[in-house]
Amino acid sequence: MASRGFFSVILHAFVFATVVTLGFSQLSPNYYDYSCPNALRTIKSVVEAAVQKENRMGASLLRLHFHDCFVNGCDGSILLDSSPIIDSEKNARQNNQSARGFEVVDEIKQAVDAACGKPVVSCADILAVVARDSVVALGGPTWEVKLGRRDSTTASRAAAEANIPLPTLSLSELITSFRIHGLDEKDLVVLSGGHTIGFAHCATFRGHIYNDSNIDPNFAQYLQSICPQNGGDENLAPLDSTTANFDVAYYSNLVQKKALLHSDQELFNGGSTDALVKQYSYNTQAFFADFRNSMIKLGNIQPLTGHQGEIRVNCRKVNC
Ligand code: HEM
Ligand SMILES: *[C@@H]1O[C@H](CO)[C@@H](O)[C@H](O)[C@H]1NC(C)=O
Ligand SMILES: *[C@@H]1O[C@H](CO)[C@@H](O)[C@H](O)[C@H]1NC(C)=O
């Protein structure tokens, strides 16, 4: 009897420890079902309205989740403004003058907190849901977003500059950048398909259209009319030929040597990723299925969970 009781205690302790560990280390799609049952529909309606008002906003919001997750995990760090204690990631060169959509995130945060009656939904989770809803609003695939990420109390411009890939990278550098974040070559090719929506500034593609030889000459000429050798850094060009639609045109553009960014054309330049690019260029179903899987992997990068971090009241500031 005594030994049975002893083993029972051990067993219960073990089961309890396992549940606690899993409960706090894993994200769950049902995380807010009790604390804020209207969270997801509230986020969706604000995203839909924002995309309706300005198509490109969907692209800008998807990009924010990527830039959040690549810097110390998906923890809302990208949203923090500069302050005496915060070295804002918004000032990193990959974000400065190009990351946008922050007012829409503020609007969503206010709407969600009003719907819940208190701040229970993290800014990091808002970005993950918003990325999915933006893709859906532009005609892309849907997926189940796991929730329960908590918000960072720090940010790092230096970490953002070191971790967010630059458009000047080579294929092998892109592969390394993704591998460091637990993403493989296939994830790189499929997530780069995020460039099926949105725009880039002249400063980010000037080198490709003037100095690279793996570009369709007519396409280069057309882009040179938008983006001069000197000046015009802020001028915009679409990342693919159907920039308002989430489709496979990005990949068929790469096959035709009509990539806007140097890094995009690297994915189809005689290397190991050519075959996959070609496959996606005529297989929407394959692209959508793989995009769904890779977005879930992206969203699971190193989240803060349990008692780590906090639930911010204002996505731009840490709680005091
Ligand atoms: C593979 C490495 C990547 C590089 C080097 C890269 C680089 C860039 C650059 C330079 C821009 C233009 C920014 C500007 O001038 O405003 C851009 C835009 C964008 N990126 Fe990426 N990106 C990468 C991967 C991704 C991924 C994985 C996603 C999402 C899944 C993504 C989503 C976007 C979107 C949607 C835009 C358009 C944003 C807008 O219109 O506001 N990118 N990217
Ligand atoms: C951001 O870009 C603006 C305009 O190009 C520039 O004036 C500013 O110095 C940049 N900020 C940082 C932190 O590099
Ligand atoms: C193009 O290449 C030339 C010669 O290497 C270089 O001086 C120039 O800065 C490059 N231009 C861009 C936009 O990268």
C-alpha cells in the first residue's frame, strides 16, 4: 500500500510536470477560446477593411510577421517604438522607411482588447493571425494559426540588421539565413512566394536592374524608367506582375527572368532551387499547400510562452 501510494505520487508528479511543460511550451489554436472568444473574428474584420481600403496593406502586414519572427522569434519585437530602453527594430535598414502597417496593428489591438474587455491577446499573436488573414483577403490559402505567444520586453536593431535577409544575398546566403531559423531550402522557396503581393522601393532593386545579367532586358528597361541610376530611391515597383493577387505569378516571373529583387532571381538561376520554382510556377495547389505548412513553421519560431514576456497593453510600448 505504502509503495503503491509512493508510485502514485511519482506518477502524478510526472504527469503534472509533462502537462505543465507541454501546456507552456506549445502554442494552441484554441488558446483564446475562453478568455476572448471573439478575438479571431475581430482581427479578421479589421484586416478585411484595411485591405479593402488599400490593397497593398495586406502585403505590408504579412511582411511584419516575417520580420518579427526572424528577430529573436515571433515576440512582437518589431512593433516596439524607440524609447530610452528600446532600440527599435523599425530603424534597422531592412525596415527603415519600408516596414509599414503599424497603425492597422494599433487599430486591431484596440478592437481586440475592447472585444475581450481586457488586454489578453498578445501583439505577437495578432501579427500571426493578421498575416494569415491578409493572405486570405488577397486570394491565398488559409491555415490554422497556433496561439499563445507572449510579447517581448526588449527589441534589438542590431539583431534585426543581422537576421532579416537583404535583397543582395546570394542563394547560398539565403539558404543559410533561413537555416539559422530552422527553415529549410523548401521553406525559403515557398515563403519567398510572399513576394506575390506588395511592392519594393527603387533602392532595393537598383543593383539588380542595372548590374545583373540574369534579367529580361525589356523588363530591366521598363524598371529603369521607374528607378533611375541616381535618385528616386523611394519610387515603388510591384514585386510581381499581379501584385494584388496571391497567386503563382511570382514563380512564373522568376522562370521568365522577371524577378524584381536580386534575391528573388537567385531562386531561379541555375541552382538547386530551380526545380521547385518551376513546379510552383504551374501548380497553384502545391504552392498553397506548401505555403500553409511553411507559414506555420515560421510562426512557431522561438515563441515566448507561459510566464515569459508579457501581454502588452500598447503594441508600441512595453508595459511599465
Ligand atoms: C527570402 C528573403 C527575403 C528578402 C531578401 C526579402 C526582401 C524584401 C525587400 C527588399 C522588400 C521591399 C521592401 C521595400 O522596399 O519597401 C520586400 C517586400 C516584401 N516582402 Fe520580402 N524578403 C524576403 C522574404 C520574405 C518573406 C519570407 C515574406 C513573407 C512570407 C516576405 C514578404 C514581403 C512582402 C509581402 C513584401 C511587400 C511589402 C509591402 O508592399 O509593403 N518577404 N522583401
Ligand atoms: C531612415 O531613413 C531616413 C530617410 O532615408 C534617414 O534620414 C534616417 O537617417 C534613417 N534612419 C536610420 C536609423 O538609419
Ligand atoms: C553597379 O556596379 C558598379 C561597378 O561595379 C558599381 O560601381 C555600382 O555601384 C553598382 N550599382 C549598383 C546600383 O549596385
